[in-house]
Amino acid sequence: MKVLNVFFSVTGNTKKIALQIEKTIRAQGHEVDTIEVNKNTDKDDLDFLDYDFVFVGTGVYIWLPPQEMINLWKNLQKKYVKSGDIKSYAPRRVNKKAVTYCTFAGPHTGINEATAVPEFLGQILDHLGFEVVTEWFFEGQFNSNDSFYTQFNTKGRMGDITGRPNEDDLRRVDSMVSGILNV
Ligand SMILES: Cc1cc2nc3c(=O)[nH]c(=O)nc-3n(C[C@H](O)[C@H](O)[C@H](O)COP(=O)(O)O)c2cc1C
């Protein structure tokens, strides 16, 4: 199986998850292309339709993906509408599957402030006819020198998220990726 592993990570938390995803996909004997999105990433740098399985993740920034990722997704939508690959009714494509995920801190409303992110990321794939099999959420601490932010690593709805994602989270990722590739 050919797998695409796309992520955007401002402070490194999502990158930890994405690198574990890549490692597990390889260990399971599949081919994987990992693309770390940055502000210069262009819509022509990736084509979901070249792949059987797609993983996409970002951090949560005021309830949404980072602006760079939103811009890229809008440009990809335009590209696939123009090419005719996004069709009315979004007919399903055989053996095209995806998982979307985010890392989040959830200090105020917990997982509620993160749910829009995997939903948003998945819509481009759903529009193309992929089955978005599931959405994953991983705690990610605030990496900052500003105590306004770091106070939320211990004072928030998710409890103490210091050091997350940690080794236990990465073991969980390994186990979940191994499972989901068999869907
Ligand atoms: C400016 C800023 C805004 C954030 N906004 C939210 C938010 O609205 N909800 C949330 O759950 N986490 C929020 N976070 C926490 C990040 O989503 C979390 O640390 C994530 O793991 C960062 O991922 P990244 O390092 O891969 O970009 C915010 C972090 C920063 C620095």
C-alpha cells in the first residue's frame, strides 16, 4: 500500500506524532511519503489521489488548524474542482482511506475546542471520495516561554499535560496505526 503522511507543526508536537506514524507504516511493510507542510508548500506539492491511505494532522490554534494549513487546503480544493476530481455527490473511490488527527491542549473546553480541526482536514478527502475512517486527538503541551500559555499545561480541562505527547502517546500511536492500516 502507498501511504501519504502530511502534517503541519508549529512547535513540534504534531511532528512527534507524524514521525511515529511514518515509522509504524514502514515497519508494517508499506511505502510512505511524509510531507511537512510549511508556508511555502504549494497545492502541486501533493496529490492525495496518488495514495491508497492518507494521514493528516496539525496542532489546534484558536479552535482551528494553523492559517498556513487552511490556505493550502483551500488551494487544494480549487485545484481538484478545476481538475474535475471533486464531483457532485462526492462519489466514493475504492480503497482510498484516510485518518485525520490533531494535537491539542484543551485548557478551556477540553476536546470540544479541538473537534473542528480533524473535521476540517478530512473534508477535502471526503470531497474526493476517500473514506475518512476515524479522527484522532492527542494532548500536546504548550511549548512557550510565556507563562500566560504554560500555566495551561497544568490548569486546564485535560489535567496535567506537561511533556505530552510523551512515550506512552507514541506507543499508542504505534498501536493505532498498526491497527488502522488493516481496515
Ligand atoms: C497561540 C496558541 C494557540 C493555541 N490555541 C489552542 C486552542 O484553541 N485549543 C487547544 O486545544 N490548544 C491550543 N493550543 C495548543 C496547541 O494546539 C498544542 O500545543 C499543539 O500540540 C501544538 O501543536 P504543534 O506544535 O504541532 O503546532 C494553542 C497553542 C498556541 C501556542
